[in-house]
Amino acid sequence: MLSIETYKEQKETKKLQKITLKKEKMMSDNKKKSQLSSWAEMLRVKKATKKGKSTKPKKKKQITRWKLVKMLDSIFSRYIRLSYADNNGMVKCVTSGDMYHWKNIQNGHFITRWNYKYRWDEKNCYPQCYVDNCIKNWNYKEYTLFMIRTHWQIVVENMITDKELVKISTPRIKEQIEHYEKCVKEILDTKWL
């Protein structure tokens, strides 16, 4: 028969053995993981050399021009809507005169967005509700009257008749994204929106 002391000693040694086994298993798992990653790297290099490709890891893809244009459209739209918002975040539609929260109104372009010269021009863009901008196709008559009241008829006629094609460079688009992000941040800070 075992004494109580020897029984306790055996129990403690079993616990220690279990703990050491767990530690050893964890260490071996970590070794296996590191070996697996090195094996995966070896296989990648082997496959690449068989196919005659470079063994260097792939570089991150750069953001495409199209995505940059979409980013600039989004941030510029926020800038226009926020710049005409009051301290409560309410904006007046330039064509219908209805009040909307700045998140529920759109950036309406007098000259369409296809013309890059005026696409991100602040004198071409004003807040416009969804109904006027999309369903009523800009509500062109009211928008033209608003533009004439705001910028004079000569300026509006020049904008309409201007057929100059402009391509904005990718670095310029990046600069504008940074500029309008700063502007939006300043507006949000000052208006507490």
C-alpha cells in the first residue's frame, strides 16, 4: 500500500511530466511551422526556377488610375456636400430648394463628369438631390438658371461651349485626393459633424 506522501509525489511528477510534454509539443509545433514556411519558400523558388521566372517575391500591385479617379470622385463629392452644409449637417438642393442631410444628397455636376476639365471643378459642382440629379436628368433648366445667378451668363456659356479635352495626370489625381481629404477633415472638425 502507498503512503499519502508517496502518492502526492507521484501525482506531482505526473503533472510535471504532462506540463513538460505540452511544452515539448508546442516547441515541436513551432519548429514544424517554421520548417513548413521554409519548405513552402523552397517549393516556390523551385517552381519558379523550373518555369524560368524570377525567384523574388511578388511586389504589391499599385492602385490603378481608374480606382484613383473613383477615390477622388468620392472624396470630392463629400467635400462639396460638406462645404455647403450648415452646422446641423443640412444642405439645400440647388435645383429644388429642398433641405437634406449632407449624407442624403449628391454632388451634381453642371457639365457632365465625362469632361475631366470640369469634373472636379468647384464652380461646376453643387449639392443636388437624387430626384433632380438622376431621375430628372440634372433638372438641367433649373440648374442652368442657378448657374447663371451664381456665375454670370458669360461664364456659363463659356463652360457649355468649351470643347477642350484635358487629361489629368495620375500624380495630380493623387495630389487632389490628399488635398480634398484634408479639406473634408477640416470641415468635419469645424462643423462638428
